[in-house]
Amino acid sequence: MRVRPHSPLPSASVRSAAERRELLKAVYDEARECVRCPLHQTRTTVVFGNGNANADLMFVGEAPGANEDRMGLPFVGQAGKLLDRLLEEIGMARKDVFVANTLKCRPPDNRDPHPNEIEACRDYLDRQIELIEPVMICTLGNFATKLLRGDTTGISRLHGREELRVIGPRAVRLYPLYHPAAALYTPATLEALRSDFHRIPELLALGAPDQPEQAEAVPELEEQDALPELKEPVAVAAEAATAQLGLF
Ligand code: SF4
């Protein structure tokens, strides 16, 4: 599902869906070799994100957990199942959206991300947003919300309150939600998450907000990189890499 924007998009959006996917693959190839922060020493797999590279709706969570680190995919545990269920309730599925995290590697013992890690990893998220060009971004929980809003206001005050934000070159509808993991064992949080979630279709239907006039050019692929060969970093990641790079 891709809602047509109400206003002309910057020049980068003339990319075809295939170009968008290839550019995203190139960023993934870079990320999976990343050693920008200490988390590369303890990760099993870089969890780049997956879903529809042409999606209007993007979800941004916190960081991979143990299952994600093992499988190389975001939101595969109980929180992921809840996300799938909520998507189903609004008539959508993972193949309609793109799901990523603020950190692409798992913090040991699922500790909170450190500021230096978030800072080091931010560029990958920015480039994902720049290439996918979502109409709407749902931040899941405190870390993603604070990062993309650029202030420290907590999710309990912000959940369910949509706003327009310019992130990099792109204006989006930012829609903070509780993290599904926080809703697993707290009925009141689940109720709030579900209620907020059910407003997504109406917000999506508003289409893309007006875009900033000056959009920075997205680097084009060099000709020799246009169809990168896929290299599996570890065997266990083969299936995950297919899901990530094959996209939907
Ligand atoms: S968390 Fe991000 S910045 Fe740190 S090593 Fe992983 S991909 Fe690189």
C-alpha cells in the first residue's frame, strides 16, 4: 500500500522502487561490516531492518534483542508477534511497512543503548528514512521517540500525538507509540497502544506533508555497485539476509 502524496516530492523521490531497493541494499552492505561503535564486538548479526523498501509507513524501535541478534531480523519475539497482530487489526502486514531500530546491533544483556552508540548508528537510520521516503514514521518507545524528535520528552506524554517533523531532507508525520514490549505485560499500556495504533490508517490517508524545498541529493550508486553481490557474513544469517535484502 503506498498512499500518493498530496504535494510534489523532492527530486530524490523520482527513484523507482527498484532503485530504492538497490540503494537500500548498498547501505545494508555497509552496515553489516560496521565497526563504528563497540557493539560490533558483541553482536552476532547486524539487524538492519526489513520490510517494504517502498513503504509509506515505517516503524522505528530501540535495538535488537537476543532473538533478533540471532536471526538478523527486527521484532521477531513476543513484541514482534504483538506488532504483527496490531498490523493485522488495521488491515496491514509486515510486507506493507518497513521496520528498523535506532541501533542495528544488540546491546549486551539488552541494556539500554548508550548515547555514543545511538550517535554512531544514527546515520544508518537517517539514510533508511531518506531512501524509503515514508509518509509516516511510528516511533516505538522512548529511545526512538527522543532520537527522532530531538528532545527528552517521554513516550507516556507523547504517545498517540502525531506531529509534522523534518528528518534529514524529509518531512514526515511522526507518530510516537508505546513499544510493543512495554505493552506485553501491562494491560493499560496495551490498551493505549492498540487505541493509538488504530488511528494509523486515518493518519496515513492524509498523505505526505509538504516537503522542504531544499532536499539534499541522495548519492547515486556507482555503475559497478548497481547490483551488489550478496555475501553472507555468517551462515545463520543467510535466511535473514534473504528476507532483509530481498525485501518484500
Ligand atoms: S550499533 Fe550501529 S554504529 Fe554500532 S557497530 Fe552496529 S551498525 Fe555500527
